[in-house]
Amino acid sequence: MEATSSSSSSLLNGLNSGVVLSLIAVLWTVVWQNLQRLQLQTLVGRHMNRHARRLAALVDPYLSVTIHEYEGGRMKRSAAYEEVKAYLSASSARDVRHLRAEGAKDADKLVLSMVDGEEVSDVVAADDSTDVTVWWCAYSTPPPRTDGGGYYGWGGGGRAQENRRYYRLFFLDRHRELVINTYLPSIRRQGRAVMVQNRQRKLFTNISTHNWSDVDGLVRSAWSHVVFEHPKTFDTLAMDPAKKKEIMDDLDMFKNGKDYYARVGKAWKRGYLLHGPPGTGKSAMIAAMANYLDYDIYDIELTSVHSNTDLRKLFIETTSKSIIVIEDIDCSLDLTGARKKKKEAADDDDGGSKDGGAPPKPDMKKDASSKVTLSGLLNFIDGLWSACGGERLIVFTTNHVKKLDPALIRRGRMDKHIEMSYCCFEAFKFLAKTYLDVDSHRLFAAVDELLSEVDMTPADVAENLTPKSLDDNADTCLAALVKELEKAKENKSKGKNAHGEDKDEDEDEEDDDVEVVEKDK
Ligand SMILES: Nc1ncnc2c1ncn2[C@@H]1O[C@H](COP(=O)(O)OP(=O)(O)OP(=O)(O)O)[C@@H](O)[C@H]1O
Ligand SMILES: [Mg+2]
């Protein structure tokens, strides 16, 4: 016994420590590979996997790649993080015990991802057809400390600061090339494809720039969003069919125009100016465009933007495949240059509104601290920054096209001017079909004649065609419309507008606007 013991100890003494480590490494690799083969899915198994891997790393080092949810000082959301999250959603749903769920495009579906501390493995086929296993782990760290110590929680100006999440990929050193050159690009591609399937369109609005506060050099996103669920489509938008087709063709050309824009050396963006009286479907048209193109909408409230620099930052944070909207551009800010100054002063004296019509909507009042200028807006539309990212539509709406500075709406900035006009007979027939499901009716002739004599917006026509009780049907709704049109005709002959109010200067000006646009065309 003693001899054996002494001989084995002398044998061990004879071996250098490097050989011992190599032996352990070989032994460990065998054990480890068997563990892998067993594919233990129980809690104990997965727990063991994790510790076993850590132990194995002592002799066969693991490398890691970390992908943070936010990148850069601007706290811009990382596309890579979202792609990895999307890619891992299927395997997380299958293998992970604790999951986080978010809504998906399909109202009943959920997009699942693993919570912090969970991990999933993935298998990559190497060039020699062997399977290589890699592991993804989810982590998070608390946000940076505030001055007073402790982490940002519900304190810090009352803002909730979420943990910073990240994924870390572990793989063996010998698979470095395969993982970096083949695996990672491939999961980004696959992640993007999953994102397209699950994507919910979003409606963003800008947060007042006063609230973009710094947290240790990091700035909160300038946009907040809700899921965009507007039902309006071109199928339910009443307008001249030829004009509608022209707009849809234009959108198609834009969406598929990546190569064209690159070839002619233009930034991949297009400006639309929608103008016309209130209730003619300008906002409805934007919703239809977003649904048609499958784009997000960024609705900029210009009065909450306090400088040209902030406006540029807002632009940088928009993603491609989006429509950037500024509604009622004429009354958001004083962007009309010196031409309006005199009239404004007069309006201010007698307490009137700046756009000469109805009093300004409370949220449309010019913010005293807003320093966005016309030149800032011009730069926003077609300055050097506007080329960042590509595939963006910029849409302005206005009720008073004539009041806008020509520089703002010239071609190249607002490439396509679309006039949204009062309801014509074609549009009426379309609305009658949509709202009442009738193609013809004895009252159609009367409506046709009256529409050629008086102006009524599609919004008003649609309201009259909407059944108000279970007793309402096509007959009663059309009769109500005819009555309303006759009333409007009577008001017109008395010099009043369609609603029986005295006509103001502005309404006359609108007629001139039409001429301007006709010339543009
Ligand atoms: N051409 C149209 N076809 C179908 N519905 C319409 C049309 N125009 C307006 N409507 C309906 O009328 C309502 C008001 O339309 P919308 O808000 O788009 O008008 P607008 O031109 O944006 O008005 P404003 O200038 O006051 O913002 C919406 O419910 C919309 O669905
Ligand atoms: Mg509108």
C-alpha cells in the first residue's frame, strides 16, 4: 500500500503542473460534452450547466459579446439589441422559465423575451458540419447613481428610470471567427425578419424639450409613443379616384425608390403638403398613408420644441420607414416671415387670432420660449441632417396654404402638394357606399345638384350619412343630407357660411389658395 502510495506520489511529483491542467481540461471537455448531449432541461440541469460552464472556462476560456439596449450618450435604442431580442423570442418561449411579454401586431399574440438572469443556448453549424453551442444570457444594471447616493428610482425629478438591459453572448475562443463573422450577422438578419412579423406600428409625439434632462451625460428619448391603430385606409377615404390612385402610385414609387434616390443623388425622403379647409380629410389621409406604407408616425408638436438644435435632435431620433408630421403648420409657430407681422399686430390689438380666423386653439398658442425659426425648419426638411437614415416622408398640413412662406413649400421641400377639397359627387357616392352600402338612390340626383352649388366637407357629409338610431336607414340618412345641403344653400344666398355664420375674410382667401396650387401643379 505504502509503496503504491509513494510511487504514485513520486509519479505525480514528476509531472509538471501544465500537464495536470491539460489532463483536467481533456477530462472536463468529455464530461462537458456529455452534459450537453444530455440536453438537461430541468432546473437542476440548467443550474449545473451554468456552473459547469464557469468551471470549464478556467481551462478553455469563454469569450463574450455584450449587446446593450441603449447605445451612445444619447441613449439611442440599439437596433442590434432589438434584433437579438426578436431572434431569441422563439427559443426563450421554448426553453426559459421566466419570461417577459409585450404586445405584438396580432392583437392576441405576445412577443416573449427572457427576464434578467435567464439564459438560452443556441446551436450554430460550423463549416465542418459539427454543431457549436453558444449561450445567450440576459442581464441588467441599475441606472447611474445620482449625486445624493442611491440609484435613480422613482426619485430623480419624479421620473422612473428603468434598469439598463443587455444581452451577453458566450462562446468558446476557438469559435471566435465563426461567431463573429457568421453567427452574429445571421442572427441580426433573422431578428429583423421576426421584427417585421411582430411589428406594431407606433404613433410618436415629442416630449417638451424642457423635460429632456441629463442623467450623468445620458439624455432621455425625445419621443414617447402609443401603438398606432387608426382604421383609416385608402379604401375608406373619399376622394376623386384618379387623384387617389395618383397619390398611391406616388407612395409606391417612394417606398420602392431606394436605388432611384441613390442613383440621382437625393436623400431618400419626400415632402407632402396637405392643404384644404377643416374636415376635408387631411389627418385621415396621413393615417391612410401610414397604413398603406406600414410606416410609423412621428407627430411633431412644434410649440414644445424650444430651439432649432432640439428640432434637429428630434429628427435624428426618428427611425426610417416613418412619416414625420407637422399639423397646422401655419398656426404652430410664426414661420411665415415678415409678410405677416403687420396683420398680426393688428390682430393682437383687438384680441384676434394670429391666423385671422377662429381664436387659436389653446395648445396651438405660440410658446414664448420656442425659438424655432423658419430657417431652422427649412434645415430640418432638407439640410444635411435630413439625409440621415432615409425612407422618411415629411407631411405638413395647413388650412391656409397662402400664409406659408414660399421657401417652406417649394418643390424639393414639399415635393407634392395635395389639395383636400370639399365633397364632390364622386366622393359622396363613395361615402354613401361606405356608410350606407347603397350604389344608387332616388335622392342621388338632388345631392348631385346641391353639391355642385354649395360646399360641404366630406366630414359633414359623412356625419349626415351616419345612422343615429336603429330606425335610421339609407332613406332617412340621405333625406337628412339633402335637408342639410338645402340649408347650406340658403345660408350661402344670405352671404353666410355652411354653418349659418357670417363668412369671414379667410374663407374667401381659401378660394385664392386653390388657384396657387393649380399653378403649382
Ligand atoms: N375624404 C374623406 N373620406 C372619408 N372620411 C373623411 C374624409 N374627410 C374627412 N373625413 C372624416 O371626417 C373627419 C374629420 O377629418 P379630418 O380630421 O381628417 O379633417 P382635417 O382635414 O384633418 O381637418 P382639420 O383641418 O380641422 O385638421 C374624420 O372622422 C374623417 O374620417
Ligand atoms: Mg387634421
